[in-house]
Amino acid sequence: GKRKLLYVLMLKALYGMMVASILYYKKFRKDIESIGFKVNPYDSCVANRTVNGKQHTVTWHVDDVKSSYVDPKVNDDFHAWCEKMYGDDDIGHVTVTRGHRHDYLAMILDYSSPGILKVDMKYYIDNMMKDFAYKIEGTTTQPWTEKLLKIDKTAPRLDNERKAVFHTFVMKAMFLSKRGRPDINPAIAFLSSRVKEPNEGDWNKLIRVLKFLKCTRDDILTLEADDSQ
């Protein structure tokens, strides 16, 4: 009646396992440091080096890498280096996307206007609305009210099904808020503290955030900088 367990010794890390991501990070970091990159002390997935007096920046999420430099040839050379280091006929080759618009980690990064970056996550919001199994009626122009930080201790707790949905969509919204929609961050920061024992009041606050996203779906974060102090 007891379950039997099979243990195996793996010769390589299996894709999708946490240890695979850790091993890849350690290897990639060691490799880029060997060609002059220094990892940013505030974000361990950003690294910089100086090439011909200009900054060359790479950012990465697992094996999705973004290379930025003023001269396209430096980016081409970095791609060639990556292909030499990691390209393989059996496991695949390093592909590259060039241009002013990039679909990167659920963001459309648009550099079409000089000195301006637009972070478009409209299709991510569309997918959130599509995946949410409950009807969202109406819209709102405010993602929270003055009651956001107040916990109604008399409100019934969510059942296990809606508790799981609540947790999932708070985390989806957190991913969104940290990239293209910082305007919902205060609400999501609070709701993320409620995922263990959410109640009906917390559910209604999440619904309000979703109504706000539905209303402001076309809002796009725009970042720009100039030489002014």
C-alpha cells in the first residue's frame, strides 16, 4: 500500500526546475563577467561594461537577454559571442530580434520615438480579463478607495476556489504593476499581504483593481530623460 519512489541521478539540469534557473544564472553571470561586464549591485540581472567610451548594458530573465548599445555592431558582436558560447544543433541556436519594438516578457518595448521608451502591456491586461473566470461588471476610474487599508474582520473568508483565484490574480497584477502599470501598485502591495486568508472585502478590492484596468486598458507607461537637472 505504500507508494514507491524512484530516485534518479541527472547528468544535466532539467529545464523548468528551480535549480536549472540557478545554475544557468551562475554560468551566464560568470561568462559575461569574463568579457568585462560588471553586475549592477541593485539589480543582479543587469550588467554593464564600457566599450569605446560608451556603456553597453545587458539585462536578462533566465535565458531572455536584452542587449543595448549605441552602435548596432556591438550588439551584433555580443549576439555572435552568445551563439558561440551557447548555440548548439541539438538544443537550439541563439535567435535575435532587432528594431525599435520588442515583445519582451509580456511587454511591448517601443523605442520608436527618440529618447522615449513606451512600455505597452495592453495584451497582458487582455489576457488577465480573459483568464478571470468571474464576471467583471462595469469600470472605475480609481483603483482603490479610502477603505483600501482597512480590513473588515467580520467579512466571510473566501472558499478555497476563490482563494486560489485571488492569489493568482494578485500575483498577475503585481507582475503588471512592477513593469508597465505602477498606478495600481499601492492596491496590489496591500492585497499581496492578504493572500493567505483573503475575505470578501479583499475580493471586492481586487475586483475594483480589475475594473480600473478594464477602464484604463489603453494607458501606456512612457519613460523619457533629458539633460535637465
